[in-house]
Amino acid sequence: MGKEIERKFLVNNTDYRINAERVFIHQGFLNNDKNRVVRIRIEDSKATLTIKGLPLGNERAEFEYAIPLTDTQQLLNEICLQPSIKKYRFKIHHKGFIWEVDEFLEENEGLVVAEVEIPEKDTKVELPAWVGKEVSSDPRYYNSNLIDNPFNTWKTD
């Protein structure tokens, strides 16, 4: 079984952009159920289908498969729940881990979130200076929840 364990954080500043690789991502969700999520994604010219199980803390089952790009484009436009998610992803190597920082666009513009995948739930990670508050357990920050509750509709805390 595939497994994903990740921690998610807000970002304090744009220093993560220094020497980072940047890609554009367009993704959509074929369903948005609390027990499972089925997502499709185009990252540059690569398309994938991902199935994620119910989150148990920072851990959940995850399975990912390559799918045809033209099929993915049609699914995003005709079948996925709307709005779809568009974002720039920056990949940063820091202290033995690859951090991914997502700068969201359109309905979620202004939201910037950093994620790091870890091998075990108790793995210690040294946080980069640009990492802020941890939001791993806050479901508002799940990409699948940004469809029904886009960032630009949130009331400020």
C-alpha cells in the first residue's frame, strides 16, 4: 500500500524562491469525500491520477498513476468539481528533505503553504527560516477543501 506522511506550514516570506525549481500545476478533484479523494493533476506536461484515503493525523493511504495528458485536460474542463486548483510549486532542498511551497492562484490567490513529506510520523525535521505556523491538522488547508471553501472567502483570524 502507498502511504503519505506530510507536514504542512504557512510561510513567513519569499526566501524559499532563492534557487528553487518552479513548476505550474493545474489540478482538479473527481470527488471530494471525507473518506477518500480522487485527484487529477497536470504538472508541466505530465498528468497523474491520485487516490488518497482518509487522513489519520498526518498520514494517509496514497496511490498515484500516470494518465494521458489529453484525457486529463478534458476531465479538468468537463468533469472535475469546480473551481479547479491552479498554483505554482517551488521545490527546495533543505537539510535532507525536499520542501514544496505552493503559491495558489485565482480563487485561492494569497495562500502560500509549505509541505514536507517524511518517512515516519515521528521523523524530526529542521524547519527552514521561511516556515511559519504549522497547519497540518487544519482541514481548511487541504487542496480538496479549497474547492468548496476557497481562500479568498475566508474571514481573517
